[in-house]
Amino acid sequence: MIAMIFGVILYGYVIGNIASLLSNIDVIKTRFLKRTKDINSFLTYNSVPKILIKKVQNYYQYIWDNRLGQFDQDLISDLPASLKSEIYLHLNRHLIEKVPFFKNTDKEFINEIILLLEPKIYLPGDYICKKGDVGASMYFISKGSIDVLSDDESSVLANLNDGNYFGEIALIKEISRTKTVVAKDYSNLYSLDKKNFDRLLQKYPNFKNHIYETIKKRQSKNNVK
């Protein structure tokens, strides 16, 4: 009888959790479907070309396919900065640890860097940066594949994937990009803005020289500025 009672309690607990999870998923899906329906209605009403509507639909399908396996930033928008920092650090630590000039720096500095990262999503063929544009951001590739193009954009000089980064020279110099970079696939990137980075260095002046020297050493080897 004890085993039966325990089994009933355990069964009820598991079923209750599954029901709650499915209920939450249904709410998220309902909101998502309403949003896509509203956007489709807007595009159709304004006679947007079908090929462009299809691109929009593909984009939102990509968002949905990856949403449940990704971190939803809206869920933690109200959390204290300390908790958000810990969560962001857990999710994006692998991106930061691969960057040479962020090594040997304090955890507090790294935490603040992560809070400054802005998520970006690029569709296949989207330009991330163009040769000649003044660089103002560094990019970290969370998921996807991007191509670094030749000067005439006729060939691919390099392909960057998950965990790679580029454009770090833009953090210390306002110079023109030397290469054009486009998304090969749907790509999730994080950008670090120069203005935000400069303000952070004012707060942590001890790291300024270390970071600048490390970036300068890499500049001659880097394909993308």
C-alpha cells in the first residue's frame, strides 16, 4: 500500500509538471502565432512582394525553431544585474574565453562585457559589415556561418563559424572596414559597441593598455577590421 501511495504521488507530480510545461508552451506558441499573423496581414495589406513576405516568414520560422532551445532574454529582463550577469556568463562564457585580450582580466570586467553584448540575427546573404564602412562594433558568432569576401566580393577569403569573432580593431580605432562580411546561413551573433566599450574601459583603466596591446598584435593577422 505504501508503494502504491508513493507511486500515485509521484505519478501525479510528474503529470502535473508536464501539464504545466505544455500549458506554458501553448501560451508561447499562441503569442508567436498571433504576432506572425499580424505581420503577415500588415505585409499583405501594404502589397509587399511575395518574395519579401516569404523571407519574413522564413525568418520567423527560424526564430520559432530555435526559440525553445535558446535563452529568452525577456524572461530575465527584470532580474537584478548580478543575477543577469551570472546567467549571461554561463551562456556566453565560451565566446569571451576565446578572445585573447579578454584573458587574464578580472571576473567583474568580464561580467560587465557580457552585459554589454547585443544579440543580432542575420539571414543568409545579409551584409554584416561592408568594406569602407567605419567600424563601430566587434562581433562574436554564437551560432551560424559567415563569409569574409574578397575586395570585389567574387570569392570567399575565409569562413567563420560558432565561437569565432571578428572586428575587434573597431574597438580601439575608428577606421574603415577592410573586408566585407556576409551571413552564409542564418546566424546568431553578439555585437560589442565601441562607445559602450570605451565607457567600460574608463571604469577599468588598468585593463586598457593590456587590451590595446593585444589587439594591435592581432591586427596584422586579422582578416577583418
